[in-house]
Amino acid sequence: MTRTMTLLTLVTAAALAGCQENDPIVIGSDGQEVANTPISSTPVELPPSIAASKKYRCQGNGIVTIDWLSDNKSANLRAEGDDSIIQLTAPEPGQPLTAEGGYSLTGTAAASSISLTRPGQGASNCKA
């Protein structure tokens, strides 16, 4: 047991002896040094979390799921039978959420009904 610990200590010391504090850290094949690069002091903004997730039945018996996000300016839309997620955003809280392609959503997570416009389907009222 003592012989194994001594051997392990010597191997660890030899491995660490090859490390020098002045060696630059190199990432990738372009040789860009990262060790002395200052880190930006600008604050990092995390993405919003899901504040509420609701299912709505729209006119024509279509079902959609909306994940309302905590920034009150965005939501994720998923239609029944479709795995794609459409992210809708608004410039300011309280304004209609929109996405490219003709998507528009009016409502809030607290409301029991919303108005949803989708391409090819027009506007419809949906109830939670």
C-alpha cells in the first residue's frame, strides 16, 4: 500500500512538473493565445425562463401549446402534431407577439383566451 502511494505521488509530481505558469494556453490550430486575454466585464443576460405553459383549443378544434416566458415579451408556440417551435417576440411587454411568416399572438399567460394568427389559417380565438 505504501509503495503504491509513493509511486502515485511521484507520478503526479512528474506530471505537474511539466506545467509551467508562463506557458500560454493555446486553443485550436490557429495558435490563438487565450491565457492573457481579458474577460469582458459586460453583464451577461440569461435567456428568460418559462413562466407558464398552457394548452389552448382554437377554432376548428386545433390545439396549440404556448410557453409564456418570464420576460413578458416572448413566447414559444407549438401546434398539435408539429414538433417545431415558433418563437414569438414583442418589442415591449403588452404588445402583440409576432414571428416571421405571418404569426401573431395577442394575450397573456393570465388570460383564459388568446387571439392567434397563423399563416394559411388566418386569425382564430383560442381558449385555455
